[in-house]
Amino acid sequence: MKRKSIKKNLSSKKKDIKCLSIDIGSDYIKFAVGQKTDKKLKVDKTFKVRMPTGAYGNGHIKNIQDMKSTIQGALDANSVKIKDVVCTIESTDSIKRELIVPAVGQEDLAEMVSYEIGQYLPIDIGSYVLQHKVIREIEEEENTRKYQLLVVALPKDIVKNIHTVFTEIGLNPYAMDIHSNGLDKIASEYDRFNDINIKDETVVFLDIGYETINVVILEKGKYEFNRLLKSGVKDFEQFNMQVKLTHIDEISLYLDVVDGWIDEIDKVFRYYTSRSVDNVIDRIFIYGGISSMSGLDRYISDRVNVPVEPIRSIDRVEIVSGSEFALAQSLNAVGAIIRL
């Protein structure tokens, strides 16, 4: 499938270069250095740094200077000299819609997307950067072909400020992406997660983040849809907890928070299964910082009656030993390395 990433004065270098990938989140900034060659993705280094208080939220940089110094400091501390950078984020201020349009060339398709979104949504289209990808081709009667598209509209100020941060510390912005698209690219390239062939099942990926939970559903390895929920680890802050969230027993008094997450996630599941009698969910993979919490997978599984497991491995994706954190915690940064 042809994909178009959000770009702003980006380089024209080939797609399979060794690059620095930066996943900007509300609690941490996560980094991965790697390269996709042939059919393998090798990640040489992963690391992360705490987001400065008040510097960022929900995709928006609120203090450019703090962001610059934090990223530069992390790169210096980890001896990263690579200048080509890809970035991935997620924001509830992004707008995602599916469209069905005639199958036309890429230039005409971009113009058509801009027009359709301008007609379809009550927004100032000039204030957004549009990203689209073809989910599938639809063959209709009399050889009429159409595309089913996923269109993402991201506020321009998000793109502009991130671009400014990177260029002012001497980085070369190569591409910008969103988390769900990075996951889709990994799933399109690699079949086996934890030695399970996702092309044989309908799989849900739950990215449990600080401010949001991203629910992405893939049917037989193909993107179906996703929902971004306004829930996450931040919900525990109301209890002034002093634990590291390493075992579910640590939050035994606060499981109402997790139950609330599961209720919202289950609504997404019910919507998906209501679309067709053939729609079932076979398996759930969890990732993100809290996915390593011992017992969380079993707790979710018991309540939704679906097998749940954290992502431990992906075939032909190698993270060099000694990296700071595991695949489940660095998946968004790793996925952004792939340029399709």
C-alpha cells in the first residue's frame, strides 16, 4: 500500500537509511537508532528521558527551549551523532476519518482528500496538515475501482513546533508519523509477534500510555481501525501513589482505574464486533510503559475473556542487547524507523 507521511521541508534521502527515531510522549521522550535493511530491522540503541514538567502535552510543545535542551542532552548523553530524524506522536487533537473515493493517481488523490475533508468536517482545513493512506481497494460493478482511505488531520502548530525544535538543535527532519501508522507498518512488514502469526488472527494492540490508550485493530495483519481513548497512567495521579507500577498487587486498592480503562476498551470491542457477525477478537497485545507490570495482562484477559500478552518479540526485528528498555516500551519509536 502507498502511504503518505506528514512532511515539512523534509529531506529526499532514500527510505532505508540509518536514522534516529524520536517518540514524543507526555511522560517520556523515547529514542531508537536503527535501520531497516532488506527484510530485517536492526535497532542499535534505545533510550528515554523524562519529559520536563510543563514542556509538552497532547502533541503540543509548550516550552520549545526546554524541549530543545532535553532532547539535545539525551542525544549527547548517549553519544548519538546521527542527524536524520523521524518523529512519531499521538494526540487527541488529531482528527481521523475514513473516506471512500475513486481510485486516482497520488497527486489527484491528495487534492481529493483535501477537498473531501474540507466538505466533511467543520474545520479550517488550512490550519491542519493532512496525512492519508489507502486501507484497501474496492472493486465495484463495471470495473469501477475505489479506495478506502484513512485520513488524519493534524494541527499545523504541532508539526511546525516539532520541526522547529529539531532543526534548531541541528537535526534533519526526515518524516513525521503517528503511532497507529507506525504499528501498521510493522504489522505489514513482519508476521510473527511473540511467535504468533498475526496474519492468521484478528489482533488488538493496546498502547497504554501516560495520557491516552490507543486501541488498534488489525484483521489478518491488515489495519481495520483505531480509537484513541483519553485515559492512561496519569489517572493514578489522583491517589498520590508512590509506587513504580511494577506489579498489579501494588495498585490493588486502585483497580477501579484499570476497570475504567477496560470498560472504555470494551466499548471499542463491542463496536467492532457489531459491524459484522464474522468480527471476533482473537488476541490482545499490550505495549507502552505500563505493559511490563506483572499481572496486568492476566487481569485484562480475565475481564474481556480474550488472551492478552505484552509484546516480547517480533520476527526479524532485533534490538541490540544492552539497550535501555524492551521492545514493548520502545515499539512506537522502533516502528517509525520503517519508511514505506
